[in-house]
Amino acid sequence: MDLPDDGPTAAPDLEGLDAEALVSRALDVVNGAKAMPLSASVLVSRDELSHLLTQALSRLPAELREARWLLKEREEFMAEREREAQALMDEVRVQAERMVARTDIVRQANRVAQRILDDANEEARRMRHETEDYCDQRLAGMEIVLDRTIKTVRSGRQKLQAISAPADRPRQSAPPPEEDSEGESFFDQDRT
């Protein structure tokens, strides 16, 4: 059985095709080949299939280089993003530490302010008590002077009433000055 040998078929323009398209075309050639009678084998043009596979192989390295370059670019891009993310995390961590430190400073300042306020309140209480004690002493002294003055005024009024009541009696000599409870005479109220 003679198979027609078409010889090397004229290859279509393969320049613009990539390796995947060339392998796909080779697969189409095998799938579209004529079947051998009484066999599962097919008859394909060795030259055409060889030419397609050779072209595909020759383009694979360029595509692999491009793919490797793209992978490398992707890895560099991912590494750069990782560095940026790490730098951002470091910056956020530093800022958080500053905020915590600031919070601690505020807490310490509040404690110091509260201590100062408590001390000032205590000092104000002490000074108020001292002032009240001083005023009480001065008022007690004034009360004593006023009591003496009142006793002196009463005594003087009693003497005046005693003198003016016996108008029909002859005048007597003035009685000796009265002494108050502290043993001072009527006119000695300024002595202390």
C-alpha cells in the first residue's frame, strides 16, 4: 500500500507564533493525520512535525527566560512590598510605644498633680485651723476686756444710783473704789 508522500509540505508562517501555539499546531497535525488501514496508527509528515517541534523548542528558552524574568520581577516586587510592610509595622510599633510612653507620662503627671493638690488642701486645712485658733484667742482676750468693762460700767452705775438716791441725806464721803474679781480697782482696767 502506497501512501502518498506529499514531501515536505510548505510550512505556514511560524515566525509570529509562540512555543505553545507551535506545540498546539503539532498536536493538530497528529490529530488530523490520515489513519492507516486496519491499524490504529496514523500517517504524519515527519518533516512537518519535526519542523513544528524544533521551532517550539527553539522558542521555549526565550519564553522560559521571559517567564523566569517575570517570576524574578514578581519575587522582587513581593520582597519590596514585604520590606515596605515591615517598615510600616516598625513605624506603627514605634508610634504605639510613643503613645504608651505619653500615656504613662500623663498618668505620672496626674499622680503628681493629685499629690500637689492633696498637699495644698492639707496645708489650707492646717492654716485654717491655725487662723481659727488665733482668732479664738484674740476673741477670748477681747471677751475678758469686755467683761471687765461691763463690770466697771455696772459698778459705776450702781455708785451713781447710790449717790443720787439719798438726796435728803447729808453727803458722805465717797466710798473706796470697788475691786473686781481679779483684785483690780475700778480704774485699773487698762492694766494687763
